[in-house]
Amino acid sequence: MTEQQCRLCQLINNDHSQDIKHLNKFMLNKKQTSYKIKKRFQEQFADPS
């Protein structure tokens, strides 16, 4: 394993962990958004009783 290959590996791993962080954030936002929409929907069409 040359030093350059190691460096490349590190870069790839760093990129990958950044992507995963970004994806987790995105999924969390998506969950929160769908929750908000559901809540608004329930409030709008709530049973009057």
C-alpha cells in the first residue's frame, strides 16, 4: 500500500461519511416534514365531535 493509495482511501472514506451524514439529515428532515403534513391534515379534517 503506497502512501498515495492510503491518502485516496482516506479521502473516499471521508467523502462517504459526509454523504451518510447528509443522507441521515435528509431522512430526518423528510420524516419531520411528513409528520408536520400529517398533523396539519389531521387538524384540518379533525372530527368536530
